Amino acid sequence: MADVKFLGLWYSPFSHRVEWALKIKGVEYEFIEQDLQNKSPLLLESNPIHKKIPVLIHNGKSICESMVIVEYIDETFEGPSILPKDPYDRALARFWVKFLEDQVAAVGKTIFLKGEEQEKAKKEACEMLKILENELKDKKYFVGDKFGFADIAANVLAIWLGVFEEASGVPLVTSENYPNLYAWRNEYCNQNKEYLPSRDELLAHFQALFPAKAK
């Protein structure tokens, strides 16, 4: 049996992308929770450039960056395909992953920053959300007719964004301003409960970062 170790954080959407892919493929692995305030020698050794999670260690070799790891898992282990088989659909999936990777940081800045920086980030986030609102009209998945690579990358918009909104009191996606995205998010969470962390536990964790808003 292959030796698979996974360095991550239970509350990180980037860690859960990797965990999701491992579960889809049925790969047995050892999860090693990390402390970003006191980074372990294993993490620093395994990801000496960025020194961050997630990291997959397979037979002693480390792979870094969540979606790079997901693609590695898809190519390395047997089981249901995560990337589409069709070359065009594969390219399209990679396009949406790149779009999400480039744009999703604006969402976090909207939640965690204040003042002018927050307003600037909010404008950027709204532009991204408008694009996704149009793309997801009458669609359950980003590419094709089944859940896949791009959908895993969008996990932060599905469950984590809603948690951030509630914890911070900063609303972004509602049924009024982004009805398609809102409906997609609800469907996403309902259909993938077995792969997602507890929303209540996530909310409790992130509410601690916003004590003034916590109930």
C-alpha cells in the first residue's frame, strides 16, 4: 500500500480540496494537523519555498499547492476521474480553476479588511461574482454534467463564503443580488455533505475571529 501523508488544517478550504480528492479516489492516508503559528519541521521540510499547507507526501515525495495536488491524485491513483476525459473540457476546467485561484482572494479581503481596502476588494469581488452568476445560470457544475475539478476548486465559494458572511456580518451573496450563484451554493452543499466539514464547527471557529459579531 502506498504511503500517503497529508499536512493540512481542518478548517482550511484548500486542505479540504485535497481531502475531497483523496476520498473520491478511495485513498487511505494519514492526516497530520498543522499549527501555522508553530510550523512543524515536517511542513518546513516538505514545502521549503512557501512553507504553507496543504502538502501531500506520497512515498516520501512532497507535492504542494491544493489544485496541483488534486491533479496529481487524479493522475496517480485509480478510481473515478476528477478531471474530464475530453481534452476541451479538461482545458475548460483548468480555465475556471485558474480564474478562481486568481480572483477568490478578493472575497477574503472583503471579509477581513476594513475601510478603503475593504471597499476596493468588494468591488473586485462583485465583478468576479457577476461573472460566476452568469456562468452558473441553469447549471449545477462548472464543466459538463458531473462534479469535477473546477467544482472542487470552488468549495470556498460554496460553504466557506457563507460561513465568513455570517461570522463577519458582511453579506456578499444573497438570493436577490446573485440568485443563480445562491441557488448553486445551496445545491452544492446539499449534494456534497459527505465531503464537507461541519458548517457549525466552521462557524464557531471563524466567529472567534469576529468577536464583535459573534452571538
